[in-house]
Amino acid sequence: MVFTAKARNIDRAVAEIEDFVSKNGTWPLFDIKLIVREALLNAVLHGGDGSGGHEVSCTVRFVDDAVECTVSDPGPGFDWMARRGHLPPLDAESGRGVCIMEAYADVMEYNAAGNTVRLVKKRDGESAGTPRCPDEAGTTQ
């Protein structure tokens, strides 16, 4: 699916993905909806020139016994390697999305530019929210 990068379109996209996935067996829908919503929100907020007029692409497919979601935007991307596994300061208003996706997805991969993310959630993946992000001291919980 492709949609205009407006926050109001995220709920509709997530609902369509939930409907598609739920028609194909039993899946950890909370985890899938959460990681897809985070990826779409990042693409909408950060994926263009700030005008909100760009398009966001989202594909969902079944691979073996997993759901694979790929979200792309036309923006310049970001240095995702510097962000993985690092929580923002406690008083930060944003910056937790990458850590949330990392915690809830079984696989999270970015392209080199950082404007496409591939998320995989296995049907029998780890339970929701298994902590894998470091605390303020840098210790993975």
C-alpha cells in the first residue's frame, strides 16, 4: 500500500494490515500492530522534506511462518546504526520508536540509507516486549 504521509492515514493503514494478517491465522497482533505503527509514524514524521506531502510505502507478506513488513519513504534516511539499542534521555519527547521496534520484532533491518526498514514477526516469536534495549546505565535488560 502507498499513502500520503499524513498522521491520520496511519490508523487506517494499521487497521488494513491487521485485517489482512488476522485473516491468515493466529498471530501476535499486538506486536505486529505496534511495530508497524512505529515504522509508519517514523516514515510520516521523518521521511520527507517536512511538508508531509511525500508518500509512504508499506508492504506486508507472509514468509514461512512469519509476517514481514517493509516500510519505505523518500527521505534521506538516518544513521540507524547509531540509534540501535540506545534509549533517549528520560525527559525526551521522542526517540523511542527504534528501540520499541527492536524489542518487539524478531528481525529489524534497515537499508544503508536508513529510509527503508524491514520488520519480521514470527508466529511463535518471543513474547511481547521482551526487553532488549539498554537502560540508562547501558545495561541490556
